Amino acid sequence: MILSNTKVELVTRHNKAVYRDGNRLVKVFNERKPGSDVFNEALNDERVSEAGGRVPHVLEVSQVKDGEWEGSWALALEYIPGRALDDIMADDKQNVEKYVRQFVELQLQVQSADAPLLNRQKDKIRRMINSVKSVDPSVRYDLQMRLDGIKGGTKVCHGDFVPSNIIMPEDGSEPYVIDWAHVTAGIPEVDAAQTYLLFKIDYPEIADTYLSAYSKISDTAKQVIMNWVPVVAAAELARGRQQREKFLLAQVEAVFDYL
Ligand SMILES: Nc1ncnc2c1ncn2[C@@H]1O[C@H](COP(=O)(O)OP(=O)(O)OP(=O)(O)O)[C@@H](O)[C@H]1O
Ligand SMILES: [Mg+2]
């Protein structure tokens, strides 16, 4: 891939940089990111799109040819002009409940599609939990038993469904959902627990608003969602984000004080 000199940097994270380059959105990953992960994200984008999702299309996956990123894997997508929902919510705080309801409706719309060819939620979570040695083995066993006790499900579960991953197009058309690196085929309640956990971390003041809205609109008991919170919190620990570790361990262990 060739990046132009007129590219504009949108965000930089520990493992990547995201640019707008003309009508392309380019995610460039650092040298530690395996190419297979980048192809997996691109494959997810197209699978979700084929399942009927409104997703920016993949334009290219390749290694950068020169400049500071030479040799790094990069993913180019259609650039969608618009604003992320977290930005819009921050500017219009008095309507936050309305946005949370729209957000939940969009999540339910995503989850209504079947995509059995995606990676399996159950397998992915089991693998992640297994790798987290900071959680007591008896606790991990209990969490894995919860997973074993359910049928896997084939619904599209985004895995990182948060307001920053929703783009409201400037032409007023339907929202786009982005960032499909973590999507799986699975059970919607598990995905709702994941979103609740991420709200607790990034938007704690509206986490309960989200939970109530999801519960009401989807007609799912809050307890069913909360049952999965320690499971997704244990899996989240596998990502090794130091600053989240204490909080996630507390979410896992609160439920297991008896062990
Ligand atoms: N196709 C797109 N069109 C327009 N803007 C985009 C597009 N994809 C991403 N963006 C913008 O770039 C930001 C970062 O992109 P993205 O969410 O894919 O990566 P990320 O949040 O860094 O990934 P992760 O959550 O996996 O760490 C988004 O919040 C959004 O503002
Ligand atoms: Mg994102």
C-alpha cells in the first residue's frame, strides 16, 4: 500500500495509527501485529456486510511500501464522512437517553442477523479466559462451565459495540458500525454484557442507562445479562491492558467471594 503525503492522522494508539487518506480510511498496525489478524479484521468486515450489515467496505489489505510505516500491515476501508456517536453524545448531554435508546436499537438490529461463518463467540471467550493466569483456576473453571452450559448461537455479536464505533453519516443516512476486529457468531446477551462492561470503563455514568434500555427494548432480564459480566471481564483481561486490570479482576471476583 502507498500512503499519500496528504493523509491526515485521526488517532494513534499503542499498536496502530488511523489515517484519512482521500476517500480511504487506513489503519496501519505496528510491526508486532500479525498479518493474519489484519486479514481477519478485513474478512470480518466483508462477512458482516454479506450478512446485511451496514459496514464500510474493504478496499485493500497489504504491507506499506515506503516511509515511516514501511513493511507494516495496513487495512484500507471506504471513508465515511460523519461523526462518531460518542462525540455527538458529548455535545448534546441532555438527550443522552434518546441516544442510548437509538444505540440499543442499532445493536439489536446488528444482532438480528445470522453469520455462522464468523469465529465462534464461545470458542473465542473460552480461549481468552484460559490464557488469563491472574484469575484463580477454580474461578476460570466456573466461568467456562457457564459457557459450556449454553448453545453457541449464530447471531452477529460485534464484541466492541460502543458509541465510538458508530458513525452517523453527515448526509443523514443510516448509521455505520465500524471496527469489526472482535466480531463473533454467538449469543446477543453475551454481547450486551460486553457492551455493559465497556460502558462501565469508558462511560460509567450511563452504564446503567444502557443496561435498562437493552433489557427493556430486547425484553431480556437484566440478570441474564449480568450473569455474563464476569465471563466477559475475565476474557477482557487477556488483552493485557494494564490500566484496566484492577477493575476487571474486581468484576470477576465479586461474584466468587466464596472460593
Ligand atoms: N470507515 C471509516 N470512515 C470514517 N471514519 C472512520 C472509519 N473507520 C474508523 N474511523 C474513525 O477512526 C477511529 C478509529 O477507528 P477504529 O474504531 O476502527 O479503530 P480503534 O477504535 O482504534 O480500534 P480498536 O477499538 O480495535 O482499538 C474511529 O473512532 C472513527 O472516528
Ligand atoms: Mg473503535
